Amino acid sequence: MLLSRRLIAVLALACACSAFAAAQQPSDPETERKIDALLMQMTLEEKIGQLTQFAGKNPQNIEMIKQGKVGSLLGVLGAQDSNEVQRVAVEKSRLKIPLILGYDVIHGYRTIFPVPLASAGSFDMPLIEQAERVAAKESTAAGVKWVFAPMVDIARDPRWGRVVEGAGEDPYLGSMIAAAKVRGFQGKSIADPESVVACVKHYVAYGAVEGGRDYNTVDISEQLLREVYLPPFHAAVDAGVGTLMSAFQDLNGVPASANHHTLTDILRGEWKFDGFVVSDWGATHELIAHGVATNDAQAALESLTAGVDMDMVDGAYINNIPELVNSNKLPIAVVDEAVRRVLRVKFKAGLFEHPYADADREKTDFLTPENREVARKLAFESMVLLQNKNDVLPLSRKQTVAVIGPLANDKSSQLGPWAGNGQAADAVTPLDAFRQKMGSDHVLYAKGVDIPPFENGLAAGVAAPAPPSATGVKNFQTENKPASIPDAVEAAKKADVVLLFVGELAGMTGEASSRSTLDFPGDQMKLIDAVVATKKPVVLVIESGRPLDIRWAADKVSGIVQAWFLGVEAGNAIAHTLLGDASPSGHLAISWPRSVGEIPTYYNHKNTGRPSAPDRWHTGYLDQSAAPLYPFGYGLTYTKFSYSNLKVESPKISANGTLRVTADIQNTGKREGTEVVQFYVHDRVAPTSRPVRELKGFERVTLAPGEQKTVEFSVKVNDLGSYDPEMHWIVPRSTYDVWVAPDSASGIQGTFEVE
Ligand code: BGC
């Protein structure tokens, strides 16, 4: 049984290789010749070495590099250490093939930007690209030439801790962001000393883990895979991404790291990807636990033949592939093809010419004022104003504010869960920023409560409490005093308005940080209730990596701001916005559920045969609305916008035409503001049921009070199609609805027909 499965895998691969060879059109024959020359000289072990990645700089890894048995290390940071390991490869190994050194740069290397779920809400592609350019520059200064980013997993389940690492729930927005991030990381050329090779991850459908439980099973239709989960990866490949990372979880029964269909048929066959694929951490070895391999040898065989070229940290390739080849269980052509892909990226990245980091750049390139400025701007554009009753915001500098809550002065949590090489000390907290901008006399502070780790141990890695600040003139609670709710109440009573910084510690989101509820951990609700009872106006500022359950908030507090984890400039961006130096413009990149029970909640759901209606016999719940509390795309500002005059240029259009839709957007308020104008489409009749809306365009528009602008969306009709049940892309002849809208649940509507 085992042997025959293995044989089938090998035979399937042999076919795939020839198909790939035909599809592949190496752009640079000179590089391919250099690779041929190297392959001729390489021993089998040296070849597998190129397919092997280990972690860290340690004597064992150094020895293996010398022997040519390692092609990559991860987590070696700093010019000195990275140059030291590189020198071993380039000067002491027989063939002098440079290493490619990788690291997770998810939202910045040293200058930490907002977490990706937050920055997605800026809908600002040039700025997102610019932030990754900064991250690339800082990473390469530290000897990191390869980043395990962007993470582009679509996620519809905020229980999943890794929802924070991606761009939210929408495949169109996710694709635009995937491409922008690849452009930012890789620049004009990955050979540029200030560019990194990007690694789009986790291929594929990791965001669909059942129950939001990390690493769990995924079983979804091919249509859902193609229409929702694959598009951001495809966009990254089209943008020229150098590498992909295969995911941990199984996909329709076949683990993503042994999935020939996705790794070879689609990635190589359909998309013509010519870079390399690295497994996620230990994912090859985990094929045993998945129950598709009996041992590492079989796991290595399955993983490599499926299309995973490099094996991350578990040694399964280097320890087993030589024997698999020597015993004719694996054709050497398969190994050669994988080595070719790895070497191609190393050549394209200029590693053979410039293997070393320039140590001087470490002194000048980190956390510069310009880098901080990009972080501040992106942080400002990422936060979302959800509620602003009685115009409680913006605040006036004449007011006295009580800054209350466990996150108000927590430096580590400002950075977020996967903060590269960020340092907590670099972060500006909200408390720091309000004191600085308003003067300490106008700012009272009380922590109120601590956020304890979860009892079942999942909070391992939760950040340590921030060091006490040196400032603090008028504190009801000095930063060293234990947190106390009475102190918080006391501060609230003395203030004109309360800013309540509550949410999650950064370490409560991210990998292996799934949650079964969306509650505020610890005693934060007690703190909130006690502060609300003072009857002072309260602005809830939520710092979290996922939407939390705030059904109760609309009636209790005046303002609600979703601040996510905004990075090193978090405090400055929050104070800047709350004090009205500019109007907030962030919009939600994920639907905000009312309660955990309605998850998954996503705007692009199907209509069903019984769409929501006031009577009982329709899709929904008896005990609550099935609509999200706040829809995807939602976000307020300090002014108001009106939408009017929607025009469809060609009400009847052919499938190969270009649809043009315009609408007038006017700022009807008293302040300048930026609106994210969104464009949605719905195909009324198709062979498969279609989502009620799909985002197909957006534009950020800044308008002075009274100003009006006509916004135009121009979309190829072919891009509005869908897969038929046989997985052919079609553009059904049908009536389509279009909306130009401030969010996914409202807007002005029109129609057109595809003839
Ligand atoms: C994560 C990846 C990450 C890798 C290397 C894994 O645990 O799933 O996202 O790139 O570790 O750090």
C-alpha cells in the first residue's frame, strides 16, 4: 500500500516535471546556464543542502554549512552574525554557494508598523507599499535578504489568532495588498541591496481552519478555494514574488505541504511560478502526524514530489532524500528541478555577487525619523472610528482627559504580536502621546486592571508589563502602583472625558493564539462598567488583533475607536486623531460580528434560498440578528459624505468590455475628510450561487467641506465572472447590480446587463 502510493506520487511528479518544463520560460538564459554549470558540479548531498533550511547560528549549523548541507538559515539577525554565517558558506564550503537568510518581517523589521489586519483598513496601497519598502531597507541592513511575508491568508473567523497577520476577509482587497506588499519588499529588483525576496504565505487556505483553531483541518470546495483563498497568492505571483511558503493544515484531506494540486498543478502549471516553495516550520515532518506518511523519508518524498522545494528546520530532506534517490525511489530530475528553483532565486537576488550585509547601514537605517513618519501615517490611516455619539470626538486640548486602562501605557502591546526585531522601548504609548500633546496637567492616568494571561497556558509569550515611565505629574496611580479600579474611577470623576484603552495583550493574538470567545480578557468589563457608572463621556479605544464582542458598547459609551495594534507610533497616531489634528479614515477589513455564535460572518456571503427577512422561516437566528455589528468596509470620520448620481456608462455590455461606473461624492460636513469609496458588484443569475456583493474597486478621496468629486470605477467585465461547476471561468449573461458605497451594507445602486 505504502509503496504503491509512493510510486504513484513519483510517477505523478515525473509527469508534472515535464509539464512544468514546457510551461517554464526562464527569462534569463545566462542564469540558467550558470545553474546548469553548478548542478553539474554538485554532489547529491550538496544538492539536498540547497533544499535545507535550519534555524539560528549554532556550531552544528556552521559545520553543516561548511559541508554544503545547508542552503538557508532563518533567524540570524544583524550584519555581524549574518555575515559570519555567510562567510562560512561563501569561503569555506566547496562550491561557495551563498546562503539565503530569512526572517519573519510581518509588519516591519525595527520600525514596527500597524499589524496587517489594521493597515489593510487604510485601503492605501501606495502607503502599504512604502511601509514594506522601509521594512526591506531595514531588513537588508540587518543581513536579512528574505522575508516570510506577506501573509495573505483570507480569514473569516476572528477566533483564529492569525487573523491579525493578514489583510482580512476580502479576496479583492487581499489581492491588491498582496501585490502592493510584494512590490514594496522586492522593489524594482530583488538584486537591489535594499530589496528583499518576499515569501507569500501560507499556501493555501490556512485561514479557513475549522472552528478558528490554529493548525486545524480545512475542507472547502474547489470553487471557494479558487474564488476566495487563492486570489491573493495569484496576485503575489503575478507581482513577481520570489518564493511561497506551504501551509501547515490539511486541505480537503491532503496536507497543504504535500498537495500536488495546489503546489504544482495550479502554482506551476496554471500560474507559471518560477521561484521556489519553502515548507512552513516542520511541516514536512508533520505529514506523519497528519497520517499521510509513516516516517520522515516518506514525508520528504511526498513533500518534495508535491512541489515543496525547501524544507524548513526539520531536516527531513537532508536526512532522507539522498537514500531515496540512491534507492531509485525518487528521480534525480525531481531534486535537480527543486535545486534549480532555489539557485534561480539566489542568482536573481544577486547573492552570488553581493552575499554580505553592509554593516555601516545598521548605524543609519533603523528607525529613522522618515521611517517613523511612514509608521505614524499608516497607523493614523489604519484606525477605525466606529461610533461618535454627540460628537464626543475630536477632543479639545482644553479638556482634561482621564487616560485609563491596561493598554494605555503598555509599550509591548502597541507593537503587536509579530513585531520583527522591534523593541518595546521604541513604542510611543497613548499615555506618552497625550501627555506630550496636551501637557501632563490635562492628562490623568490610571491603569485600572491588569490583563492576566489565559489560564490554560495559551498566553505563553504574552508580553511582560511595560517598564514604568519616568514622567507622570498628576497621576492618580503612579505607573508602579498596582492597578486598581477605584483609582480609575477617581481619575474618571476628575476628568471631562475618559479615554478607556482596553482589549487584548499583543501576545493573545497571532500564531497558536486562537480564542473560543471574543470577550475582553480578565476584569476589563468590571473596569469598563465602573468607569461608565461615573456618567462621564467615555471613548472606548480598543487595542486588539481581532474584533472583540462589543454588543454592549453602543449604549454605554459615546465613542468607539478600533485601534488594533498600531506599532511604534501608535500613541502619536491615536492622540493625533482623537485630538482632531486630522479626521480618521480607516475602514474595517473584516466584518465585526455581534457575537462569537454568528462566526463566520463575512459580507460576501450567499443569498441562500431563504434570505434574511422579518419572519422566522429564513436564514438567521432566533436570538439575535445574523448581520454583523459593523459591516466590512465600515468606518466613520469627523465629517459626513453624501453619495449621489450613480451612472453606468453602458447599461448593456459584452463580456470582453470594460464597465465604467461613476458617482458623485460630496463632503457635506464642516471638516476636511477622507472617504474610502467602495465599488461592489453582484451577478443576479449564474450557474453557481453568487455572493450578495463582491468588492471590485475602491478609491480614497479627500474632500474639503462642501467639495464634491465624481469618482469613476473602471473594471474589465471579465473580472466580474465566476467559476462554473466544472471550474471554468465564465462571465454569465445576466443582470448585475452595482453599488458605490461607504461600506458593504449600504450605498447607491444601479444595474447593467452582460449580453
Ligand atoms: C509560522 C510561519 C513562519 C515560520 C518561521 C511558523 O511557525 O507559521 O508563519 O514564517 O514559523 O518563523
